Amino acid sequence: MKGILKIAYKLLVNDKGKFAALLVGITFAVFLMNMMTSMFAGILNKSSATVINIGARMWVMDPAVKTVASSIPMPDYVLDAVRSIKGVRYAVPLYSGGALVKLADGTYQNVTVLGLDDASLFGRPQLIEGRIEDIYSDNAFIVVKDSEYPKLGSPKIGTQFELNDHRVVITGLARVTTSGLFGVPTLYTTYTRAIQYIPNPRFTLSYILVEPKSRAAVPYIQKQIKALGYEALTNEQFMKKISNFYMYQTGLGTNVFLMTIISFIVGLSISGQTFYTFILENLDRFGAIKAIGARGRELVYMILFQAAFTALIGYGLGIGLSSLIIFLAKLRISSYAAMVTYRNLALAFVMVLVIAGISSYIGVRKVIKIEPFDIFRG
Amino acid sequence: MAAAENKNLAVKASGLVKWFGEGEAKTVAVRGVSFEAYFGEMLYIEGPSGSGKTTLLSMISGILRPNSGSVTVEGKDIWNLTNDQLADFRLNTVGFVFQDYHLFPRLSTRENVAIPLILKKVGWDEAMDRAIEYLEVVGLRERAHLQPVKLSGGEQQRVAIARAIASRPDLLIFDEPTASLDGDTGRRIVDFVKNNILNDKRCIMIVTHDNRIFEFADRIMRMEDGMIKGMEKGGNEK
């Protein structure tokens, strides 16, 4: 079998023009599919940035909340009610809201403000400069040093600006796992200061962060909170909810889906047609080999090998190229929302296998049908 | 029949019938043909276009199933074999030289010749070494690394012959071997086959209309309208 596959390999790669066309088709398709799905994954990841960065096991919220940025404030008694549920180790409040900052040069900048529980500072970011206890000093805020950080004039410890006519003093610079989707810098402060500085409606409690006593307690907690008229989600469930919103309610998912399908069709068209031409050109020789004594399945193995080999090389090139582009783009634009995930890689791989399968199926049908007698008959 | 009388039977065809299509579209290509061919002889099948000679040769070589009749090669009724056994029969017993050669243009001459050996599961390196030996037989050893498109028509024909003999077949089938060659080259090729490829353990059957090469035949079977119209001694037997 090795020998016949080597013949198949040489037939394929020695036909440089067609081999190149096949590779271009598959590489292009994989490149586009991976770019699209990676951008989508990046957007979804960034849309859940606060959930990831805060790191709470469970989030309590109004059932109408669609994304972490669109919180619906809850009354304070909900916090007490949640704390009283059996199975809750602890529960803390979280403020999440937007504000307008006036910089030293007089320009304004939108920011996201996260107010952490004053007592525990649960969900605090990892500081790269400053001390966490300084958050309790007057007007103290911690700024996240991410790709949006320069929009605040790259503040240092001690830098001051205005937030809703309140003085803000930067007391720390922090690092987070993921920066947000909307290109807005993030400030951390205490819950009390956040609700004091930012005008609020009647209720101020954006989320309640819950640590269950055990994983087994989660369903019971969720049931009890549902009875209160609110919703408790694990961090994975919350991220899934946010993803579903962007995927199904914004048109983003549909666009990405369509683009992925179009990429697939483009790849299939180029590769399928080229592979079909390749088979047609060699059909009489395949017939001759069959006349000489090759079994039908040996010819099928040859074609499947050629299709699989091309698909794998094209897949590698496509993934490599798209990953390189994403890497270079992130070097230039650190907030570039694209993320290559195993799921994307698997999806592109499956799509490529389908392309190879359909292309080779056409070839296999032709080769199986060719009768050695046709070679004699001309 | 001087040659035939002293030689072992290679092929025995009995009452071969082959038709294509059904109903009004039915065309009978071969009508009850019976003949014998022997080891050590070069048998020509001659006749006008559409006389059924290629169809007959295809049934003899195990690539086209007859509607009735039988073909016995070396005492074995080949049309009682399964498809896989038939493929093995063609690989081990029959060598084909096609009219248009059907060499893979993207493979080297050596790789083309090695194909039957590779199909016989001979290792790659050994197959390449043996391919060189067969190319030497046809005088093309020094062309082994070239692709067929870089060779002349006569050289390509010789590569096709090397490929056909690579599996050491007992029965060699040539389909119009001189059709794509000029007169001199055609004659030289057939002369070469007669003197270097034919031996007492091999039977060569050639479909041709080219009377310039009749002198090399032991016997010439004339076909017309799907039937044998005569069996004559060739130039070699006269």
C-alpha cells in the first residue's frame, strides 16, 4: 500500500500548477473560516471580560439582563436574602456602570467603573503597581493597564482627573485577563465610592457575587434565587448567556455564520473543481492502471490519500497564515478582538475534511466508473 | 500452423459472444469467436475498424466479460474468477501496451515502469531497481529519470513495453503498437519485440491494421463483422 500511496503523492505534487491551485483553494478557505470564527470568539470573549476578570463562581442578577454591561439594579434586600440561603458561603455586591471622565487636558472619556465589595474587595484585579489597601484612601481608583489605558492619558499613581465632578486619584495600576469589547478603559474602586460618585436610580446593586459552599449547592441556590424573582447563574452560564445574546440577537452570529459558509463554498468550489480536473486529466491513466491489475479500492485509496494530503497541508497553511495575521494585528492593535480557540481549529478541520471528502467523492466516482475496456477502445 | 503445432497452448477462446446495448440499440461486436494461441508465437489480429478485434482482445485479457463463451489462459477459465482474482490475473499474467501508451506524464520513466511491480507489493527501492533493468532491456536506461513527455514517440512506446514486461507476464497484449509511430520506428519496435521480448514461455497478441509489420507475425487472424474470416501464416512463418 505504501508504494501505491507514494505514486499517488508523486502524481499530485509533480503536477505543480494543480497542486498549487488545490492548496490555494483550501488554504484560502481555512484562512477565511479561521479568521471569521476567531474574530467571533474574540468578540464573545471580550463581551464576557468582566465575568472572566471578576472570577466569581455565581452571579445573581435581574432575569432581564442580557450582557454584563447592561445590568439592571436590584434592591439591597436581595443581597441579604441571598446571604441567608443555605449553601451560600458568602455573597458580596458588585457595582458595574459607565461614567464620563474629564482628563487633565480637558477632554472627556467614557470609562467602565467596577465597584468592589468594601469589606472583601472580592474580584479585585492583580496589581502591577501600587498597594491594594490604598483603594480605601480618599478618591482612590485603580486603573486597568490594558489596550484602552492610553485613552486616559496613560495615568500613573497619583494622576488625578474628574469623574462626575468628583476628584479621582489613581492609586494603583492593574492587570486583567481580558479587556472589554467596547474599547473603554476600566476603573476599579469600592462599591460605596462607586455608588457615591456615579448618579444612580433608586437601586444600586448591579450584581451579587456568590461563592457556594460546594458545587452540589449550586442548583439549590439557583432555585431559591429564582423564587425571589431573580436569576443566579454560574460564571459559565453567564458567559453562555452573553454569547447567546451576541450570537442570536445582534445579527453578529448570523453574519459570521454566513461568512464561514461562504468561505467554505469558495474553498469547496476551487478545490473541488481543481481536484475534479486533476482526476479527469489522469482518468485514462487510472484506467490503464486498473487494466494492468490495480483493484478499485487501491485507486480509491490513491484519491483519498491525495485529497487528505492536500487538505492537511492546506489546513496547516490556512491556520498558520490566519494565526500569523492575528498575531501581527494584535502586535499593532492590542485590543484586536480575535482569538484562535481549539473549537475554531476543530471547526475548520471538520470543514476541510468535508471539502476533501466532497472533492474526492467526485473523483472516486469517476475512477470507479472507468472501465479498462474504455482505455482499449480509446 | 507450424509454430503452433510444436508449442504449448497459451490461450483458448471458445464461442465468444459480446454485444453492447439492448433492444434496437443492441450491437453485436463479437459473434461466436473461437481460436487458440500458443506460447512462443506472435499472433496478429487484423481487420477493419469496428470488426470486433479490440473487444475480442479485451475479453482474452480479462477486462471485458463476454456475454457467452469462455476464455482459458494457461488452463484456467478466467471468466470464472472473482473481480479481485481477475485483477490479480491481469497483474500477474497479462502485460498491456496501449495504443496511446497511457504513461503518467508527471512520473519519471522509471516510476512508470515500476507501477506493475508496486501493484505487486514489491518495495519501492527494489521496484525502482528492477524498473531500471527493464528499461535497459528496451535500451532506455539512460532515460530513466526523464518524464515521458521528454521522450520521442518510439521511446514512449518502448517505455510502455518495459512497463508491460515488468510484471513478467506470459501473455502480452499490444493494441495498435505502430499507430502513433512512423513506418521505420514502428517496424523497429516490432522487430525489437520479436527478437527481445518474445520467448518460448510468452505469447504476444497484437491488434493492428498496419500491413508493414505483418512480416513479423507468426499467424494473422483476420476479423470482419465480429467473426474470424481467416487465419493465415504471417511473414515469419512463410
